[in-house]
Amino acid sequence: MLQIKTSLDWANIETEITRLGNTLPMFKHDIKRICESIRPEITTLSKLELENRRQQTSTTARKCREQADKINETLKLFQKFHLMALLGQ
């Protein structure tokens, strides 16, 4: 299961998404766009993580968790999309 805990996880997850995309060549463009839409969210998460390391407050930690949860929801949606596309073949 694809899941983000920190912004550093994105490199591995993007590689995995691309690998999964290669199993569905007809959706390759869509998968590329999904990755492009997640990148700004990862950048935001990275900035929040930096802020959390500087301030170390519960508020900044909560913001990091919320951003990671938001990205994870998108990744869950991608996994459902990928499963439906595989079943549809």
C-alpha cells in the first residue's frame, strides 16, 4: 500500500506509481498528471516539516499530519483507480 509518512517517502512512491502505470499503458498520461498534481502537495508537506522541526509545537505537528493524510487520500484514490483499470481489462 502506498502511503506517505514524510516528504522523503515521495521518491519511492513516485517510482512505484510509475511502475504501476507501466502495467496500464492506456492510462500512462493520466498517471503522469496524477504525479504532477501530488508534487505541490509534497512541497507543502516538506515546508510544514521544516516549520515543525524549527518550532516543535503540537500545532505544526498536526498540520504535518493533516497534509500527509490529504496526500494519502489521493494515493488511496489512485490505488482504487488502478485496481478498477486492471479489473476492466
